[in-house]
Amino acid sequence: MNGLAAFLSGVLVLIAIALPVSVGANDDSPPHTVIVVVGAAGTPEYLEQFVEWSDLWKQACAEGLGRFHGIGLNGGWQPQSQLGDGRPAETITESFGLEAATRSDRLHLKELLAAESQGDGPLWLVLIGHGTYDGRTARFNLRGPDLTTDDLVEWLAPIQRPVALINTASASAPFLTALSAPGRVIVTATKSGFEQNYTRFGRYLAEAIAEPAADLDKDGQVSLLEAFLTASHRTQAFYQGQGWLATEHALLDDDGDGLGTPADWFRGIRPVRQAAARTDHDSPLLDGYRAHQLHLIRSEIEAAMPPDLRAERDRLELEVMKLRDTKGDLPEAQYYTELETLLRQIARIYERSTGE
């Protein structure tokens, strides 16, 4: 078996490093769409930070040749205290002196999600701001009416394209529980709705999504998983450096079980623990594998791969991960035989992609 193991290692090396020849960015895939919603900041200091984080997402989206939509930073919406009677409204009349905005940020998001529901490329929805949770309803605080989990359950239901929902606000964990589903990657800044202090995770995630240092597997691109792990570790390091008790613990869910996985359940980029509440009906894959296939900025090799080949490669990679997670349940010979078959198929995809 040593000879076969050595062969498989050689196949992995060929896949990982023998192909990174510059082939030019010729990405024919449907573009990513990134929607960044900046919530009610509350203070100028928070607003300055939220604008900075939003700009980082916008820059990464541009570098990844995606479409960017920003909500919450236009100059038209006024604080509720200036809305005449102070009551939130979906639509605000011109009598209140508004020019740039005639509808609430909540309604703007609803309309934008409806317009983007028919796209093919991944849809990234990033929430930057503050959140609340009263034990029953989780909210993301907006200028005007707030956004609730029930809102997004309804608005995301018709969307068939891959979705990455990233809620970097306080009290964001209930969004993961409510919105977890097959085909979605959910990231939240907290592990509970009762972690309601200001969160710093959003800053580190916005920095990591396009940062070479966050490329943990050194494949020339940063996946959402790698950005999540990097941001989580930096958040933890911040609290340790200050000598403070951490009041936020980020979670990632991409297997549809609604449980989520923290960064310290990974060794490198591979999950090594699973939630005790998982059942036999849950996905056979652990959290993280699908998130590692989602890149806002693709490498040249990745961008040059035709979409149909990339989809097949992604499917085979998930089969490899599933096989690795069941290694202990299989005879050794069967495990290596099945692994060899999958890796050969992946290698052939790379050969077809480069025309070799």
C-alpha cells in the first residue's frame, strides 16, 4: 500500500502545483453578485468603520470582476427623528425633503434580491452593522424598518443560484439557524443571539477576503472558508491581546444542518469535529467544504477553467472529502482504490482545462 499511497501523493502534487502556469484571466463564468448592506451605525465612529469595511468588499468585488450593489450609504435617508412623526416607513414622501432615497433600505434590499433571483453566478449578501435579539426575533438594524430573519427566509426562497449570506453584526447567529439550506453558505459573527456586544469579526473578514495571507492552502486564491478562518483567528487574537473575555464567536454553515461550526473545529482548512446534534438525515459532508469552493477573486487557473469543468471538479472534490471523512469505516484497499479513481478524474479535468 505504500506504493499506491506514494502514487496518490504524486497525483495530488500534480494537481496542486504542476499547473500554475499563467494562462490569463479568461473567466466565462456567470459573474458573482455582491450586495453589501450597511445598517444603522448609531454613531459617527461606527459609521466610519462600516464604510471602510464596505469599501473593502467593493474593491474585492471589482477585482473579482463581479457586480456590486451597496445599500445603506446613500445620502437620502434621514434619521427617524427627522421623519415628521418619527415612525419608520417603507416609503417616505417628498415632503420630508428626501431626494436620494424614496424607499427604505429594507424595501431596497427586497427589490434587489427579487431582481437578482434569476442569476446564475454566486450571490453574496453581506450585512455590516448592529443586530438585536429578544429571544424570539433576530433583527439587523437598518435606517428605517429593520431586517428580520423572517424577511430573508421569504426573500431568499425563490433564489436558485448559490448564496453566501454573511451577517457580521451582533446577535447574528439566529440568521444561520433560520436560513441554513442546501446550496447556501451562512457565516455569522456570533454563536448565539445573546452575544449582543459590538462585533469586530466583520472588519477582519472584509480584510481577509482579498488578502494573500489568508490563502491558507496556497492555491493562489482566498476561499470564503479561508477568509472565515483567518477572520475568526484574528478576532480571537484581538480579545486575547486586550486581555478581554471574547464576546463574539463566529460560525460557518454550508451543509444545511443549521448547526454551524466554529473556526477552532478545523485543522488547517479541514473540519475535524462535528456538532453533536447532527443526525443521520444531515448532509454526509461536514461544514467548510462548499465554502472552500467559493472564491470572490479567482486565481488565473480557476478563472480559465470552463464553468462546466469547474462544476464537475467541485463535485468530485466533494466526493473526495466525503470519502476522507469515512476512511475509518472502509477497508484500506477499498479506500485507496476509490480515492485513486476520484483523483485521476480530477487530474483529467485539469488536463482538459489547460488543453494538455
